[in-house]
Amino acid sequence: MNLSFLPEKIKHKQKIDLSELGFDFALAYISEGTLVSKNNGAKFLKENLLFLNTASEILESKKDSSVFILYFSSHYFKDLHHIQQNFCLSYNPQDIFNSETLRNKSLSLKKENRKLIEKVISLIYQQGESENAATSTFVFHQVMSLFALIENILKDLDLPINESRDMSQEIEAYIQQNIYFPDKLQIKNIADHFQISANYFGAFFKKKYQKSYKLYIDDIRTQLIEERLASSQYSMKQIVDELGFNDESHLTNFYKKKRNITPSAYKKSRKTVS
């Protein structure tokens, strides 16, 4: 799927089926009318917000309905990672879409929140008419603002995004969200974030994962390098910039130490296999 983000306004008798469209998530705001589940007939009413993923029910708009949909692939929240650091989100938006608390349920909005949601969505749609919404920095800022607003609404309603996250899950989520920012993943900084000592964090991590924290991070970065090398869409400079290496030599030395071959040799081996 080439598109990572798509805003769409649907009308009467249109379906929302993520598996058919090739997206992972969708945020739906019902401006007018009703959405109805094709599975069990459940109705989602005007001025409600829905969080959908590929496990969600297929929905259909009814007569005189107007629904604003923001479709996302999981890559959308990674591809523009260099912007995400400007936002103070407690959760990756994917956590919200996958939350058992919100799945197949609609969120009724207070008037003041509804106006803010409508304003942000309107800005996204307007900008999408003049440039590619999937790569727009402005649109990305608006999307992140939207999720910051949603987090505040969920907090006010005392709705947990995930009720069963233990510390190891919180740490994994933090690493996933900040893997592109080496400074944030330094033991001192991550220990400060979770308000524990660096020594305790190191011991806890090794006991939990049977490997050191450094080795765990190195393994993730190595895997990300190989994913980029296997794709024709990334240059070495882009991989260096994305993963926070100083230069191509730094990346090459890191990868060779882990795999005993150079990145270019790995890339050639992938071409031979394909």
C-alpha cells in the first residue's frame, strides 16, 4: 500500500471496510446521520467519534449521513518520526486504535470538544485539497494535535487506553516510539522517564529479556537497517539520518560488527535472492 494517510468524506450507503481498503486504522467523525454495523446492526450516531482497526466491524452510512474519515497505515506514525518529537503524547496513536476500551464503540463529545475536533478535521481536509496529505508536514501536525485532544478527552472521561500494561509493556512502547531518537534511549534518560534508578533499570531489563538493554536496542536498529536496505526506497544517507547515525561510516561499522558483512554486501545478497 503506497498511501499512508487519506482523508475522505463518505455519504449515503458507503461502506467503511479497512481490510478492503488496505489501511490499518481509521478515525471516523459522524457530522450528520448514522453509521450502522453490517455485523450486528449497532448504530453510531451524529457527533460521535469512532476508532477503527482491521478487527473492527464493517460499517455503512445511512440516508443523509456525512462522515469524515481519516485512514491511516501503521507506517504513517513512523515515516514522519522527526516531527513527532514536538508533541507530548502519552500514547502512540496506534495504542488508541487498538484499545479494547474503544474498539467498536463510539465516543460522544461535549460541545466544546466537538467544536475543536471539527475545526482540526476541517483544517486537515482543506490542506489535503492543495497538497499530498500523506506527506504534508502541516497535516501531520494537525493529526498529532487531534490525538493530543483525544487523549485529554479520554482522561476527562476516565477511560483507560490500556488497562493491563505493566512496566515492561510501557518500556517496550517507549522504545518503539523513540527508536529513531538515540538520545531519548540512553539509559539515564529512559530511567528518568520511568522514575527509576539507572542501575535498577539495567537489572530489571536483563532479567526480563535475558539480554542487556544495549543489545536489545542494537538488535532493533539492526533489523530496521535491514528492512531499509531491502527496500529500493531508501538511500544510505536517508537510513543514516532516520536512525540517528553520525554518518555512513558510523552505520557501516555498526552493522558490520553485528552481522560481519557490510550494508552494501547485504543489499547485494537481497537482490540475488529476489
